Amino acid sequence: MGRRSVKENKSVFQLKREELGLTRESASMGMTAVSPERLEKIENGKVQMQPYDALEMSRCYQAPELRNYYCRKICAIGTVDVRELEERDLPQITVDAVSCLNRLHSRRDRLLGIAADGELTPDEYRDFTEIRDDLERMARMADSLRLWLEKRMAQGKVTGLED
């Protein structure tokens, strides 16, 4: 049996493993090509976590949100391009998404008018940025919905689905 860590400032990956009551050895057994020694080095910051490590931990810990964390906090490209996923309940995601869809629908003709000539003029800029912001909110809703579903699938809470 492994020792309990007393380390401060643990990574989200180590916290998730410990939350599940997994030792490094037992976690490693649920992963492919991530040894207990490598896991210890990653958790102690002695080696840099690689994308494959994050994927394996995410799968083993049934925590798809760890992939997003890796991308937006550790990956150099992701820190610029990847948005943070919000963990939310399905009713909240649905209400917010429908509200956003309704707002976008009401602005559809304005967007078409702005895009018609392929130029963005000063008088169109404010409306265009508001529409862009609404589209960004809609993308976040889609990401939240995907995360909600992935978490439930990883935990075996969604059954009866066929590919």
C-alpha cells in the first residue's frame, strides 16, 4: 500500500487520483504505458506531462475535464487557443443554450447584412462584435454539453447507446 502524500500544491491530476482512492500503483494498472514511477515524477514535477499521459489519466480517472485542463494550462498552444470548459447541469446548459439560440436567431438578418459585402465598416463593428460574442457563448454551451455527456458516459451513467 502506498504512502499518503502530504505535499502541498498538488496538481489537479494528483488530487483526482487521490479523490478516487487510487495509489500510483493502482492508477498505473488502469493506464497503458504510464508506470507508477512516471506518475510519481509527473505529480512531483520532475518530468513534464505529455498529452498521452493526460489522456490516460483522464480515461483512468473517468474525468474528461482533465483533458481540457491539460490543454489550457500545460500545452503551450492550448493556453492561447483552448477555452475553459464549464461543468454545469443539463437543465442549466439547455436553458442557456436556448436563450442564446433565440438571441442569435433574432440577429441573423443583421449578420447577413454585415457579411454581404465582405467588409466590416465602423457602423457595423458593434453589432458584429456582439454577434461574435453570442456565437462564442453558444460554442461554450456546446462544449459544456459535450463535457456533461462525456462525464456520464465515462461513469457508465449513459447506457443503451450504440455507435
